[in-house]
Amino acid sequence: MSGTIKVLNVAEKPSVAKSVSGILSRNQGLRVRDGRSRYNRLFEFNYLIRGQPCHMLFTSVTGHLMELEFEDRFRKWHSCDPLDLYHAPVRKFVPEDKLDIKRTLEEEARRCQWLVLWLDCDREGENIAFEVIDVCRAVNRHLTIRRARFSALIDREIHHAMQNLIDPNPWFSDAVDARQEIDLRIGASFTRFQTMLLRDKFVIDSATDDRNLVLSYGPCQFPTLGFVVERYWEVQSHEPEEFWTINCSHRSDEGVATFNWMRGHLFDYTCAVIVYEMCVQEPTATVTKVQHKEKLKYPPYPLNTIELEKRASRYFRMSSEHTMKVAEELYQAGFISYPRTETDCFSSRTDLHAIVQEQQEHPDWGSYAQRLLDLETGLWRNPGSGGHDDKAHPPIHPTKFSTGEHGWSQDHRTLYELVVRHFLACVSQPAVGAETTVEIDIAGELFSASGRVILERNYLDVYRYESWGGSMIPTYTVGQQFAPTSLTLDTGVTRPPSLLSEADLLSCMDKAGIGTDATMHDHIKKLLDRFYATKDSNTRFSPTNLGEALVMGYDDMGYELWKPNLRSMMEFDMKEVSVGNKSKHEVLATCLQQMKACFFDARLNKVKLLEAMAVFFERSNRAVGGDNYAAGEVVRQCDLCQESSMVLKKNRDGNFMVGCSGFPQCRNAIWLPGSILEAAVTSNICSSCNPGPVYLIQFKFRQIEIPPGFNANHLGCIGGCDDTLRQLIEICGTGSRMSARGRGPTTTSSNGQRSSNRHNACIHCQQTGHSSNDCPSQFSRSRNSQSHTNSQNGAGI
């Protein structure tokens, strides 16, 4: 094979590797062998790239090859304070279940000169492409890297892509890296915070085993929940209000016309009665206006992902998640173009007539396709533009003719039919109608009626999902007078808005920029999976008690973490990265600094979450302890283990202390005076203590329990520089002077017991300054961490 280049080709899925190999080799001389992974086989064949003989090796990954993860010491929930996760080191690595794929890539890359990437042509696909590049370049740094850009698994697309290879786009990959890191840090920090704060304090009826319940927070998931809750609150707060309206009808030989009062309705009954009686006393109707005009109903714009999901939900009640699953299967089988696209306009290079020609033999819409191609019918119209173009893929359209394949479910047939009919509709003329509007005057009150006749159905003949109803009304002339057949004063009540349907929710997310066309359906599914919302048989969403309580808690804080604004700005920034206007590091720094401040304030106002949960759930009598540091406020980094944070918290008796969040691995603790009534960490930093920062604590002491000359309010430091705090500890001791309150009588003198507390070592932690009964080890047991990666991190993406 002298002069032949060895080319390693990598697709995103095994099925795509098989399809592209079959197309490029024309199924001639195609050899198949197993790789290290039994699911990702290798296809070998010969091919000419711009006249250059090539020996092609074609394999695949299965989605992302790598995962983003915190370093091991930060992965367990109790290993650090959640605030530390905003700057904890992260790493990208190949997980255990993908190592065989990695070994296959390494073995083949060593023997090849070129690497051609056939990953999906969106941002996510580009990121996977760079994961493959990293693995292959690590073993062969001389590889020539090229990228195939395609939108459909059909012959003309694949051969064109192979002969017109381009460079991979690092900006697209950087945008995904930024989004992954932002979502990991925000999701993990808030998930750990609210789970450990709330899980053991309430009996949450949404979980069969609420000890393993994770109260997930995702930066896209929570604004999506916010849309559901906000609409639910609008419905619940609606108060029906009675109104009155006047209705008029007129029957003639030509039919019946129903006239609507142009005032609409009145909420004042007395006023409505007065107006109605005026009409009854002078009931003659005079025609004041007759208007005839042509109306057009335009066909839909070319189909993008969001519209596909919305229309499948509206027409067939298919969930967005299931819609994308079926669409992906149709794409991989070569029947439709790539289903994840924002584009809703066809480029001038697309041969629209060729797509229609392929559908001429279909028994249901073939005759319509033939009419479209017949110039004499005048039915053809170049499609309109919805104004969106992601520069990566065309709108979704059929790529292969089918009357239904063996093995297709009804949903496959239904969705394929929607894609075909939508495409045929968007290259058709609009429907044409004649609309007549008649206005009449009765005693100075105006009423109107309208009727419509469809003159040319055009696209409506093929797009059976839409109708254009109308009715004929009798003929009227200006100045004509008649006596109404009926004239009635009717009552009604205002109605609340409907709960959000799945199509409505997708529209809200799209308008606010929450998620991408490829991820919106997944955010909706997570709301249901995590029992934050439910969906009824009409695809309408309601929040569960848990979902409503979480949104209510954050809303009461005054922080709109459940609103779309913050995430919309992040999505905009990530789009700026994808076009090279901003760097990944710039966006990461800005977004994480903003969300870290939000997290810090949310933790200071955690009582609002507790109050909101108490509205919906009963308090638990389970012993709580694993959330002590989570409910605490960070004071400084632990100077003993130098890994976790020292946090301000209370023990079981309500006494304040500062302890390491890494307990029980680290038992570092600072015992504070028992005379403290209130304590809160401030944003002020001590200028003396190192290593910093050491945040100052605002103390409020019980005046009666401290000596004269000491102020009840004191801004202090636990770093060792605060003489006032040190004197109060020496004078007052640690632990509450009322520590035995509520425990019942004991056989030992309370005075003797307190004295012993200060001098004898605790039997649990071997430290002095507290009794064995008050040792934090008895109420700060770590719960078992979960084995799954995301559960360990607490990420709720």
C-alpha cells in the first residue's frame, strides 16, 4: 500500500460509524473487526480523498469520552464546605466504562497519519471531537486532524463531507467546557447545601427512602421549575370576577349571524343593565360598516428542534424527551436530517425540488408532491425564514423516502410523517380566504360579526394538523336595518390562565434562553424524575409540594435563583465563547464569581428555605447532624487538615462553636463562650490573622452572663488576635450555663458536673472544654456517600 495514507475516522455512535462506512465503501471491500470494546467495532475499506488513496479505519465512541469531575478529596459530600466547590480543582478523565474505547483509539492512532472526526456537528459534538483529539494526540502527536461536516446520513452529504474536510472548531468546544464546569460547580454546591440542610429536618413524602433523597439544584433545571411554579401561583391566586355582556343574533333566509358586543363586557352589573335596557327600548339594528378583504394563512417556517418538540407535544401529546429519542433514531437510519438544529431557514444551496421529488410515490401525500412540482398549478413557493441560523445544520427535513419500515413503532411513523408534511407545507403557497366583517349600531352600542370562506386551501391540503375554520354570514349592506332575532344580557366569570403545557414550557425556555435546542427536553425530564413537578394527561405541569417549597424559599430570600435571568446571561456568554468574542476563562471567572456570591447570601438566609419547607412538610424527629457544617457559615480554612473549612455552627444544645467541616476525619474545633446569644459570620476580613481570609463574626452576648465593662455586641475574630473574645472564654468558659436545662434531674451535682466539664477530656474526641454528652461527634456523623459520580458530587445539572 505504498503512497497510501492511513486514516482513522471516529463517529459519535456505533450506528453512525456503520452507516458512513457503508456509504463511503459502497459496501464493497468492507471488512469488519472487533475493537477493545465489543460495542464499538472497526470498519476497514479503501477510499480516494481528492485523488489521494487512503486506507480507512472507521470506529466510534458512545457520546462523551470524558467526564468532568472534582478531585477525589472534594467528591464526597462531607469532605468540604460546599462553598469550596467554586474553586476546588477539577479534572477531565476517561471513566472506567470508556477505557476500552480509549485503548482502541490509542492503538489505531499509533498506526495512522490522519484523524478524521465524524462527531455530530453541534457544540456538544465538537467538544467530544476534542476529547478524541486529546486521546489520539497523546500517542501520536504527528497526526493530521480534520473534521467532516454533514447533516444527514445520505450518500450525497457523506461523500461531499469527505471531499471537503475542514478544521475542528475549538471555540465550540470551549463553550461546552465552560458550560460543563459552571454547571458542575453551581449544581454540586447548591445541591449539597439544600440537601444536607433540609433532608433530615423534614418528612418529605416524595421519597420512599428520604435518607437517600437528593434535593437537586441545576442552573437550567431550577429556572425551568420556576416557570411551572410561577404559572401555578397565577392560577392559584386568581379570584373569579363576574361580568356581563350583551349578545345579539340575527336569522335571515341566508343563515344566522352572531354579533359580539364591541365593549366586550362590563364588571358593573348596574351599568350593564342600563345599557341593555337602552338596547331593548330601541332594538332596531342599523348596519354601519361592511368590509370584505382577502386573508392569507401562511404555512409554517422550516422545522427546527424546538418547533418539532412543540408540535409533537401539541399534535400527538408526545413528550419532548421521547420526541428527540425517536427523531434521533430516524436520523441515524438516514430518513431525516440532523434533528438538533436552531435553523429555520433553508440556504440557497439546498435543492428543495429534489427533496420533494423523492416523495412523489407516497400513497398519502405523493399526489400533493406532484402538484407542487407542476409549474402550472402555481402551488410552489420558496419557504419563508424564521430568522434563526446556527450555521451548522439546515432545518429538519426528510432525506429518504419511506412508506413505513419494518420495526418502526407508531411514533416513528407519526414523527416521520410530521417532518415530511411540514416540509411540503413550508414550500407551498398560503391558504387564501375571503373575510367579511359587519358592524351594527343598536341604540348607540356597536356590535360586530365576521365570516370567512376559504377560497384556496393550498398548504392546508397537506398540513392536516392545522385548520382554518370559518362560517358564512348573511349578506348585509351599509344602512340596512333589521330587528335582532335575539338580544340577551348574559353573565360570565373571568377564568385563570391554564397551567403550562409542554409546548408552553418549551416556548418559555426558548424565549428566556434556558438550555439549548439539544438540552431543553432533558431539563424538563429532570423536573419529573426528581419529583419537583408532575405532568397530567393533557401534558400540563404542576409543581409538587417539594418543588413549590424550594422555589418559595429562594423567592422569600429575595434572590431570584428560580428566575431565568442569571442563566440567560450565562447562555449568552457561552454563545459568545462559541463565536470567539469571549474566552472560556473570562466567562468562567465572571459566572462563578456571581453565583458564589449568590450561594453565600443564600446560606446566610437559609432560614427562609426552612420556613418554606415547614409550610408543606412535617418536621422530622430524626437526629440530625450530617448537615451541621452545611448549615454553618465559613469562617476560614482549617489550619489543621488544610483541606476543609472551619464553619460557625451550633451543637445540639444551641451553643456556638467553630469546627472543621471535614469532621470526623478532622476534629479541629474552637469552643466559644457559653454566654453567646447570637452569632453570624460577616463579610469583613481580619487584617491581622494569617493564613487568611479569616472572616469576622458578629457576636451578641447575654448581658447578664458577661462581666461589667464588656459590650453585649462584639465584632470578633477566632484567629487568635481577639483579646476580648479570649478574656470572655477565660471568664465565662465554654458551653451554656444552662446546659442541663430540659434533661431532667441527675445524681451528680450540677456545679460539680460543670467544673468537671472544663478540666476532664471528652471520652469521644479526647479534647477539653465540653462534656462527653455535648461532643460534636455525637451529632455530626457523616452519612454514607453515594457511589454514583453525580451523587458524590451533589451535582444537579
